[in-house]
Amino acid sequence: MRKILFLIICLLVSAGTLSAQAISSSETSEFRGGIPQEKMFVHYNTSLLFSGEYLYYKAYTVNSETEKPSNISKTGYVELIAKDGTSVFKHKLSLKNGLGAGDFFIPTTIPSGTYKLLGYTNWMRNSGNFFAGDIVIINPYRGDQSALTPDSTRRTDSVKAAPASFSSENPTTAAPEHAIQLSTHKMRFGTRDQVLLTLSGDISGRYSVSVRKKDSIPFPEKVSAKTYTRLFEKNHSPQDSVYIPELRGNLISGKLLSTSSEGINPAGKKVAFSIPGEDYIFKIATADEKGRFYLNLDEEFSTSEAIMQVLGEARKDLSIQLDPEPAVNPANTKFTGFHITPQMEEWILDRSVYNQIENAYYSVKPDTLKQQQEIEPFYQKSPTLYDLDAYTRFATIKETFVEIIMYSYLSRDKEGNRIIVVRQPEGATNYNLPTLLLVDGIMVQDHSRFIDYPAKRVKSIGILKDNVFLGSHIFAGVIDVKTIEGDFWRTNPDEAATTVNIKLAEPQKNYFHQTYGDSNETTARIPDFRTQLLWKPDVNFNKEETVLEFYTSDISGVFEIELQGFTEDGKPVTVKRTITVEDELK
């Protein structure tokens, strides 16, 4: 039964009949029973951050029934909120096999205080469940530290922390029945020394590894892979409506609203969606009887600006209103009570100096972005492409189509409007179907806007003669135009079109990996005050011994190696151990 319902939901989503991110309470019971719920664990590198440092995190989405990685949601969310509920940042993650990762740089605009790191999917909102972990931020560049120095602390110069919430020493932990062993080739290291970290054991799984200097003060205890399920045992409050799982990627939903005094009925109206660019995205959705629509974006894209427009004459009398991004209600979330004291002054000063030096040399230690997958054209077949620089250029678009472009011509529709038509094969009977004209990935409904465009600004024109199906909409061929600057929609805006901003998924990064040796003379002269020696979010362990290499910095002290994640059969794994870095040891 559940498999059948799951398939039904998939078909409804792909066909466009479910038109919002939530459906009514009358449909909730069977819907909830048809798809397993999800949980999310977020492994983050530290619970105590300073301005100028990075919060790194890895999200693991788990099927609540099988306890294995969830393939239900393809989009997840990680958010940092303040005590008053305001959002410091909200990241959208592209989940692959239930996994996603990101980072956030703590700017000096964020005040000192206690915060909550939240993790969830749209589907998880149905039960009111979400991941929540404590984060403390210290901003020494602001004079007001009242959020971390309550009156009682200022009077007594002491700190009182609940033992259950804080720990200054985290013991090494590992479940014997499915343990991964962490070992290094020695226990004590010098500064700028090579460390070889060996992972061994008899369990395959997906993990993330953090190596960071242990703080010498009490700090909020982090949630681990072995303890995170307690969050979901406490926090179960089914909602009246059902939030639809983002089964195929980003779910964009909204509503058509009539702006006419006559009250135009939006039911059945088509909405075109474009993310312009060299590799553009183009989709069409159909509004339901209430005017609601939605689109699934399963492509990777790096431009947040999108153009939306209603198709046909009704576009002048209908406006587009998008639904807000998914969010959880953290009203009952409890925040930790971290305090700073005058005794921490030297420690805070040292840490701040380290961060300033590291940020000053960031340009020589940059992270890089992983290459995104290319976006395939929605029409799939290769068009006949005309690169206009390969021909004698003409002054007008009309001359260009007459002299260069085959399989198409300029004509007029029954209302007398100028149009460009793709010539149909002999015997075709679809003469009443419109031709789809795209310029820089955006549908141009009034063809005269392009016909009057200077031909010298056009880079190429592609012609596809075949019929193209977009949902229930059929086009008799496609004319795909690219301008030289890619700015047709900016220089020739359509007043009936709406520009919207779509939240981007966090880009996947290759994090900078510091190395030392004869081949790195340049970096050898650069100060190295890293407290985070390694962050590796994508460790796939397949029962074979794996060696990770990293180097210590110029900072001495005790560093903690932490591995978090899940085995292939869904068992949580948390393993920690420490190494010592000494100034004089080589």
C-alpha cells in the first residue's frame, strides 16, 4: 500500500496536479501513512565560534522506518537562529542519497550570543520535528557582550554552567558492535607536522571528519550521531496540513491572483518559468482550480534571478505570488546559558588575533567550487544552429531570417501580430500550434520585441523543427536565440513578466588542504594559525583501510579528531580521539 501511494504522489508531482507545498487536513491521514517520515542529523565542526571563523556542517537525512539514508527528499535546509527567532542564515542543500554539506563564515555583524543550528526537510515539517544543536558565537569586536554576561556573572566574575549541557573534556567514544578505529602514526606532533590518520574497521558507511583544537573552557556539548534521535522523540506534533516532500529537487510553488476588476479566473492558466543564462532552465506549470501552481527544479543552477510570466492574453490581468521558503517553528526551543568571564580575556584575545591573521591570508588559502553538472536543453534533440559570426551579418532580424535562417520565416497571426514561425514538415497538421521563441532562455510571447532587436547583438539562432511537449503545452518547433551579452531580458523587459529570486542550493566545495614540504616554499613563509586542521565532509568508508593526511599549524595544544556518520545499514557512529601538538617537537 505504501509503495502504491508513494508512486501516486510521484505521478501527481510530475504531472503538476499537486499545486502547493501543503495539502489540506482532509487528505493528511492517508498521505502521511503512504510515505515514511524522515529525520536529520547535522554534524558540525564546533559549538563555539568566533567572528572570522567558519561553521562547517554535514547533513544526514535518515528514513525513520529503515534508519538508512533517505531518498525521499532531494532538498534539505540548515538554519541558524537567534534567541528572538530571527534567522542568521538559512541554507538550502541539494541532497544526494540523503546527504548534503555547507559552511558559513561568521561575520562581525553577528553579535555575541547563543544560537540554535536547525536541520530539516519540508517533509519533516509534518511532525514538527527538526534537528537542533547549540551554537555560541563570541564577537570580540562589539562592545556590548550582555548576551553572554548576565548580571550575576558581572557581579561575581564566575560562571555557572549546567553539567548536562557543557563539557570541557569529551571522551573517546565508539560503539563496539560497529566501531571504526581511528589511529595516527604517532600521538605527539610538532608544529607544521604531517599527520596520517588511518580509518580501519569492518563497517562500510558514509562519514564526515573534523580535526579541531579543543577549547580550554566549558563549551556547549554537541549533538552526536548516536544521540540525535532523542531530539525527535521529544518533538512530535503532527500538523493540520501535509507539507509535500521535495521528491525531485527544489519545489517552487505559488498562486495566480487576478488584478482585473472583472476577476479573471486563473484555473488552467499556464505559467512559464525561466532561469536565464548560457545553460538556462525553462519550464511550464499549469494552475489548478484555485490558481495554485508548482514547479520542480531538479537541475543544478547558479543564478538566483528567474523570470516568470503567465501565458496568453490573461498575463496582463494576473499577477504571480510565490510561496515562502519552508521553515520550522522553533517556539519551544530552549537555548543554552553560556557565560564569558574576565578570566577568559587572554584566551579570547589570542583566538581573535589568530583569526585576523588567517583571514588576512585567505587569498592564498582559498576553497574552490566543485564543477556543476551541465544543464541539458529541455528539448533534448540538437537544433540546427546558426552562429551568425560565420555568415555575412545583416542589419535586421527580418533580413537575417530571410537570408540565413532556414526552416523558419516571418509571418502574422490571425490578429495581425508579427510572429516568427518554424516551417513544418510536409503533411504536418499542427499549423495552429504556436512556435516557442526563447531569447537567452526566456520565452518571448510578443515576437515583435525580438524582430525589432538589433541583429548585430545576436550571437546565434537555433532552430528545432520537431514538436515540443512541456507538460500539457505543445509547441510547433523552437527558435532558441542567444545574444552576445546575454542581457535581452534586461535591455528589453516585458512589463507583464515578473522577476523573482530563487534561493540557491549551497555550492559544493573542495576545501583548502594545507600541505608542507619542499614543493611548498611559498606557503612555508606564511603564518599558519589554523585551529581547524581538517574538515572532510565526504568520507566514504568501504571496509578498506583509508588514510587521511593533514598538517598541524603553528598552534600548539590538544586537537580532537571526530568522526560522525552512519553505516550502510543505518547504525550511527561517533568516534573521537585526540592528538597533541607541541612547539618544540619535530
